[in-house]
Amino acid sequence: GDIGDWGHEYVRHLSGEIGRYISEPDINTETRNSLISLSKEIVSYDMAHNTESEACDLLMEIECLDMLDQFVDSSCYERVCLYLISCVPYVPEPEDKNLLKTALNLYYKFEVYPLALRCAIQLNDMDLV
């Protein structure tokens, strides 16, 4: 069945468990890939139910933020980008740059060039400006 059949709280709990389990040093590749696959289902569910911040948190936790692009559409990119940018002061380097680059790429994807420029300036990358 659908992952959301068990409800939002279940999905939220599952996200937390994935985050804890995937960071264990002795996790094997097959299990890691299964957890990443499950995470994709959760992110898709979160995006469809207006809990984009939880989707972003999960992808940051499992260090797969680069997958975010495939789940973001024109109805939610603004909230996703605002959340990512608001997280920047609270994460260590190089994760802060990763958040800004992800927001920059989403702004480019949806042709919001002034906000993409702002991200490029924050990144202090003249090639992007």
C-alpha cells in the first residue's frame, strides 16, 4: 500500500528512524539503498501533503539533498527554497553551501533569476553571478 495509509505521524516517526539508522557506521550497502528508496517515498508523500520542511530535513539527514530537485514542482518550490535558506545559519560548513546551491538550482529551474542571484551572491561565487 501507500506509505501514507498509516498516517502522517507514522511517516514522521519513520523519517526519524531512517535518519538514526542510516548514520550507523556498520550499515551495509543493500540496507542503505533500501532506506534511501524508502526515503524517496517519504519525500514524495511529504511534498504532496505540504510538509516540505520534513522532506528537506530527511534528505539533509541522509545526506541526499541532491535528490530534492526531482520532488519539487511549481506549487512548492518557494516554500522549499525559503526553508533551505532559513536553515543556512544553523548548519555547519560545507552543508550551508549545499543548502544554498540547492536553493539556487531550484530558483534556476523555475526561472526565478533575482532570487537565484541572491543565492549566488551569498555563496560568494562569481562564476554563478
